[in-house]
Amino acid sequence: MKGIEIKEQFYLDGEPFRLRSGAIHYFRIVPEYWQDRLEKLKAMGCNTVETYIPWNLHEPQKGTFCFDGGVDLGRFITLAKDLGLYVILRPSPYICAEWEFGGFPAWLLKEDGMKLRCSYAPYLQAVEEYYRVLIPYIAEYQYDRGGPVIMMQVENEYGYYGNDHQYLEWMTKLMRSLGVTVPLFTSDGPFSEAFRCGKAGDLLQTGNFGSRAEERFAFMKQYVDGPLSCMEFWLGWFDHWGGGGHHVTSIEQNTKDLSYMLDHGNVNIYMFIGGTNFGFMNGANFYGELTPDVTSYDYDAVLTEDGQITEKYKAFQAEIGKRYPLPQVTLSTPITRASYGSLKPDGYVTLWDTLEKIAAPKQSVYPVSMERLDQSYGYILYRTGLPEFEQLQSIFLKDAADRAKIYADGKEVLTLYDNELRTLGKIDPPVVLSEKRLDLLVENMGRVNFGPMMEDQRKGIDGSVVVNTHQVYHFEIYNLPLEKEQLSKIAFGAVPEELPAGVSGKDMAAATGDTMTAAAPGASPAFYHFTLEVDTPADTFLDVKGWGKGCAFINGFNLGRFWEIGPQETLYLPGPLLKQGKNELILFETEGKMPGSVKLVDEPRLGAVLVQET
């Protein structure tokens, strides 16, 4: 029989087959490097590549689909096939993956009362409309049609989330009806309730874990009538802002667990390469407080964020090589690191001075969230007049997320973050109002990607603004997703000899012991322009030490966020994003903190090492 059969073990074309797979998220790697990462996977001894499929990138606006450029999934699958690799696809509407909103498109939240991952009719309709485009697209690459795709997943770690088995049955039937013929599977944590809640008919159940492989497989034997498979063998962990360091795991323990699974079952290494949360695509968690993930998704994976071979890679390659012949693979993509030195800004403008050029205001009696205005990511600014008020004494933002910077007459007076937004922000001493203008710059720090808080992820302000105990109305709202077209409209001016020196929230908190921190007088959000001359494009790392908080763009491409609280101190800049000659670098910085230059260095700094047991 042609294809994968699931019996007591996997059979491929009638012959016993064991998965030696590695996870590569095509959407976290520039497409110019897909070939390199896949070649290194094969050279390590793997026979399969696995990837999630992020709904939010493939349907960024409702009814508008994208399968080209950095999300050309067909090209990625074809590259894998050309290298002789099989492919596992995980097209679940929800992927988790420490990705923004777990892969859900933000426009789902435009509707009041949206319920996710259950038999809620509007949600099911949105999934079906997406799948009617996605599933026929990927079905063409299935093994029985001459492609490399041998398996697909139904939902993702559903047992951690809920127990709507009718929903899982509906998902299975939908995929089959749209042309999926390869075997389907689920994946859950190897725990009793998770496995029972996540069970979908007679589909193969696989486990996700990062240690104690023998113990985990022993548990799974109670539930799995078929091959034992770890669909996510976690080699590391993710980092979050303010988390204190970069998580790493023991190579010795990782190798021991890999060895056991190679001998007793099947394994998909998560991650073979982590890659990068470019743009505003980092996810977040919420367990009493918001913990947004950093831009790097290095994950202490087998390859580094920029694709360098590690000691972990060599150990895994040796372990696989004890059991299977290692293929001879010639790496075909020249990749180098370079240091381009220091750059001083050659252009500068405050947000206030370029606001009208980059965004047209929308009028609203009351503040509304990003999603209601068809904005998904970035920042949003709410502006209103306060003609009746002599002073600003306190402010309360109802139903706001995630980080709000409050400006009276264009000067910052307060920053509120996460849980602080659910309490009254007192201005002490009160600020005398002369121009009678209030600006609220709210940043989406990344939507929660795991757990029940996912349905409460509207960003911006979705309730009301209360000043000195009075609700205020009539707003001008400026959408600031900071996409390429918007950046091109920034009206840069000359760099003044002395820029306002702001004080970061972290520094002020240390000085005052107060987490609701006032900024230094004159601090303004601003754009900084740099010109980088390059003879030979190469991978490099943007060193933003001394800058406060914001995001960076190279030739219009969003490299991601930076924040002085760390742990990440550099942003990965892949060589393919550079061009020979002049390159444009833009930083948007919100804390009024500017050290005078940036550096482009040849080594990343991800923070102090934190040992993690996965």
C-alpha cells in the first residue's frame, strides 16, 4: 500500500517506518534560508520536517488570503520534497507556538462574544471559510498525490484547553470532506485529563513533552493503540520580557531522551530551529500577569536563531548516526556573520510632529479597540480635549491592554502596564493643563497564545477613559500598525544637537519604588532614521543597548521589538534583508531614551543563562 499506515507502528509503502522529524517554522525564517535549514535537518539524520501553519499570516484580513513571499508554504514543502524529506503539517486554526494569539487572526475578536475552539457557530463558520481555501491548497502536496506530506494534525493540544469532542469530530469531518486523505493525529501533554479531553474519535494520539521520555511513553501506552510518538520533543523553552535570562536545557539529558525515543518510538524535535518572532508576532502568557515573549525564538534549539550548528546538533547527529546511515549533504547557501559597526541617526521626528502625515484620524464618541477598527498589531493613539479640566490628577482606562503611555499637552506623565491598567493611575503631583490635550498611546504587546484568557485579547481601549473620576468623550483615534507604507510617510527632520533625555519606566521604578512611573519632562515617542552602507550583505545583530523600548525596521521590514528590561539585547538581522549599497534603518522608541547610536555586531546577546527542565 502506498502511503502511511498506522498499525502497531508506522508503515510507509508497506515497510516499517520511524519518524525522525524536526520542527522548522517557515514563517519564522526568511525564505532565502529555508533551503539551508532543511539541508541541515537532513544532514543531522532526520527524514521528516514538521511545521505549524499560522492562520493569522495566511488570512490577515477576513477573506484576504496570502500564500506568497515569506508564507509561500507550497515552496517550503517543495524544497523539503526535493531534499527527500517527508512533511508533517499542523494546519489547526490554533497553533499556540508562542505565536501572536496562538495563530488566530485578530479580526475574530471584532465580534462581541466570540468563543474560540468550540462548537460556536460564528467561530466554526470562520474556520470553514479559511479551510475551504487552505485545505485544497495543502491537499495537493499529500503523499498519495505525489507530494511529501504524510500526516496532518487535527487541532493542537486541545486536551489542555477544553473537552468539546463534537468540535473535534466536526474538525475531522471538515478536513476529510475538503480532501485530506493522509492519516490524522492529535497531540497533547501526556497526562490523563489532557489525553481524555483531547481525544478525537479513533485518531492517533501523540504526546508533547521535553524530558523523562521513558516515563512519558509508559503513560501513553495506556491510551495509544499504535505507535508511540512524541510530536513535540521540547529541547528548550521560550523567553519573556523581564524574565531574567535566556532558557537553556541540558544537552546530556536531551540526548538521553532522544536516544530512548529513537529506540522505542517516534520523535519530532521541537525546535530543530526556533527562528524569530519578526514584526509584532510574539505571543504572550497570562497567569496573574501578562508575560509577553521576546522577539527571538532561539528556544535553545538544535540550530541557533540564525541557523548556526550547535553542540546539541552534533550530539543528536551522533546519536542518530549510531542507528541510521547519515546522508552526505552539501550545504548550498553561503551564510556569514558580519559586524558593521556603529551608526548615528541622520533623521529624527517625534510622533507628534509626523502624526498627521502617517495616519488619518477616525472620529469616535468613545474609545474603541484596535480590532473594531480593523487593526491587528502595533500601536494605537487616542486623542481628546479636556477643556473643562484645570489639572490632570488621575486617570483610569477601562478595558485597556496592554501598555498605555499617557501624555498631557504632549508630555508624558504616566505609563500603565498590564494589571496597572485595572487600577486608578494617580498623577502626583497633578499636572496643570494649558493646551488641554490628552493623548493615550497604547501598545499591543502580543496577544495571549495559551489558555482561557485568549477570548479576552482585544487591544487598545475597548471601554472608557475616566479623568479625575469623570468619563471623557469624543476622540480622534490614530491607527499605528507601523507597516511599510506607513513608515514611508514619516517626515524626518534634522537631528537636534540635544535630544530630550527621558527616564525609562524600569529606572524610575528603581528610584521611586513605584511601578506606575512618570517619565522625565519632555520625553516623547519618536522615530530615528539611520543609513547603513553595505558592501557585502551578511547576517548581523542590531545592538540596542541604551535604548528604552520600541521596534526596529530595516528597509521597511519589521525586525521586532526591543526593551531595555531584557533579557534580549540584540535583534537578529538576516543578510537577505540587506542590499548592497544604502539601507534604511528606522527605530521607533517610546520612552524618550536615546544613547546616541546603534551598533551592528556579529554575535547575539540573549541574556543570562537560565537552566530549564522541560
